[in-house]
Amino acid sequence: MMDPQGADPLSQLLASRDWLLADGATGTNLFNQGLGAGDPPEFWNIERPSDIAALYRGAVEAGSDLFLTNTFGANAARLRLHGATARVAELNRAGAEIGREVATGAGRAVIVAGSMGPTGEIMAPMGTLTQAEAVEIFHEQAEALKEGGADVLWVETISAGEEFRAASEAARLAGMPWCGTMSFDTAGRTMMGLTSAELVALVDRLAHPPLAFGANCGVGASDLLRTVLGMTAHAPERPVIAKGNAGIPKYHDGHIHYDGTPALMADYAVLARDCGAHIIGGCCGTTPDHLRAMRAALEERARGPRPALEAITAALGAFSSASDGTGDDVPARRPRRRRS
């Protein structure tokens, strides 16, 4: 929500600090609370609001300056899979309202970021989803998040430049500031082939650019930081976001477990800051325990120089591919991570 001076809360907070801690995983933490595989977590905004409030409070109490609402898949295209296209406004508004209440009671400045994930459709001309349809889908979600009290829209895990542009236009129509991250999970590129440098160029061309942009999810923490280095090498005007997974997923005892320890994520957070990221958080597998370690490391460890690729792999483990997608070579693969 805007203040009377016209500056949105996230811009105010960014101006006052040289780094902000974002939150961790939504799905991982809700699975730990009993969410079933294949069940839409967004339904809990109505059915189990106290659990969603607990999710948000877990991040805030661990030190997050910003948390995402439980609305990642609450757009019409994704809700169609559950016969719930008519519930877009209800689910998004509820997710943001719960967040607003938690943030108001935090006793410090905490940003409510309205999560907007991809539509799940392929954009034309490769697919059938038109630009106008994508804008309409995102705009409907954006208006509901705004009504529920979100401070900023948070577009995440995007693969296609066309979809990123559609989300930008939807945010403009809603009169909302926004942030946007893409997932670089295919040898340093997004699923639709974009590189870190191409995202920087795309952001610079947008009529309604994000307050901050960057990368989330992907493969592992090492890969994500290599992507962040690719972005900050272009000296972007806007703050960069790093929101990496807590290690690598492993299948154990019937469920997915991420192998990154709090100590490893603390190292990741400091390296992300040294890579040039301003907003640092976790994605899949990241729990409040990880966030507490990340916050402590960011507060206690001195800022260091821009890390070399070798320093990243030594601390966090080998890259999953030999290239960051831009054609530059990287060091040979090393043994798996030290602290998993």
C-alpha cells in the first residue's frame, strides 16, 4: 500500500538498508503442516487460515523483512485444473488479508508481497495463450491481491519473456508496484531459453518495470548465484533478487527432502549479498531454521568482494551444468557440496 508521500513501502525499505531478507518456501512448509501432494495450497487461505498465518509468522519471526502470500497458483489458468476459476478473487484476497494482519502485528516494517506464479500455459506463437489473455489472467489476480492489502506484487518462477511482459502490464493496470523473478533451470537458461543478460535487457525495456528483479528456484544455490553474477555484471539500475533452493532435492521415505543445511544457506546468503543481490531469500526447501541462520550471517559477517565462481562452488557445491547459458565456460565440476 502507498504511503501519503507516494513511495511504496518496499522502496522505502530498500532505501534504508543495503540488503533485505525475503522468506523461504511456501510448499515445503505447508507440506510440513499437513498439505497433501497434489492439493492446491491456496484453498487453505479459506479452509485453514490459521495455518497460513503460522506460515507467514514463521518467516517474520525468523527475521524476514518480506514474505510472499500463499497465492502462487491462484490464477484462473491454474485454478481451472481444480474447477475453481471462479475463486480467483476470493483466494487471492484472503491470502493477502491474512498477510496484512501478520505484517501489521510484526512490530517492525514487514512487506506483504502478493505472489503471482506462471499461468502454466505456453504463450503464442509456440502455444495458444495470447498476450491479451495472459494480461487478463494476471490482472484479475493483481486486483484481488491489491484489495487484500498486498504492498507489492511478486511475480515469480517465470520462464517466458512474453509472460513477464504480460505480468508487467497487469501490474500497471492494477496501479501496483511489482517485483519479478525468473527460474533459470535449464543449463543457465529459463525453460524458454532466456539468459540472465536477456532478463536484464528485458527489464530495461518495460514500460512499467519492476522495483527489483532476479532469479528464484532453479537447480541449486550455486547455479542461482552464477545467474545473479550474470545479472549484476551488467550493473542494472534496479535491485537484484536472489531466492535460491535449499540445496538439491532428494527422494527419501516417500517425500522430497532438500539437502541444504542452515549453515549452507547462511553461506549462500552472504555470497548472494557479495554477488550484488539486494533482496535475498530462499525457495524450495527453505524453512524458518534456514532463514534464522541466513539473517544471522547477513548481520554478523562483513561484506566481501565479488566472489569468483570457484569460491561459490567451494562453499555451496558444483554447478549442475558446464555453462551459465551465455557461452562462457566455468570451472570443471567439483565434488558435491561440503556442508550438506
